[in-house]
Amino acid sequence: MFGIENYLGFILAAILLNLTPGTDSMYIITRSVSQGNKAGLYSVLGIVTGILVHTVLAALGLSIILANSPLAFTIVKYIGASYLCYLGFKMLTSKSKSILSDSLPNNGKLVQAESLNYRRIYKQGVLTNTFNPKVALFFLAFFPQFVDSNYAHG
């Protein structure tokens, strides 16, 4: 079916892998808890966009460079780790309060949380996922198991 071997196995494996928490899940949960559901949603959209970047790179064969070049893998790994450290540092040193502490009663009205930059949250989600070399290597290891090698030839 469409060049895919064991389609049901692929669907089941993809569902199980998506339900397994990882760094992306922790990023989304942290954003949601500290900045609210809307920030969490924009984080999800950014992560999904990063996954689409990896999908395109894998389809074009560019992800194999990370698998075959220790230098390229190390560079991407350090860029990703540095970016995550930067985000963590920014969150720790940020002067803004969390949404939970900003939603205190004030004469019977709720105080509105300061406006969040959702474009920035989305962009951070994209970069967090795109610069995670483990995602690229996962795509290289996972998808070929389900591709019918005879499909392109016949």
C-alpha cells in the first residue's frame, strides 16, 4: 500500500512513539504550566513545524549527513544544547511573573497576564526541535523499516 510495508505496524509504532514523553514534551509542559495553555499550543505548533523540517530533510536525504558525519552531528548537537541552555537561562532570569501568579483577584476582577510574544514561543519550538539531532537520526532509523524497497522499482 503506497510503498509502505506493514502499514498497521507503522501506525501503531508512530502512535506509541508520539505518546512517549521526551524533551519536546517537557518543553511543551513547561511552557503550558508557566505561561498558560495558549503558550503551550504555540509551543506544540513550533515543535510540529520542526518535525516537518526533519521530514523534508529526511525525504531529501540530507539527514543522512548527520548519520555519517560525526562533525556535523556534533555541531548540530552543540547548537541545540546551547539553545536549550539559553532558553533555560532566559526563563530563570526573566522578570515577568507566571500567568498563575498574575491571575489574582483584584476587586472582584482578574488581573490580566502580560501579553506574551506567541511568535517568539512558536519560533523557539521550531528551533528546539530542528536543532535536536536525535530527531533526525530517529527519522533515519524509524522510517526505512516500513518502506517497501520494491515499490520504486516496480
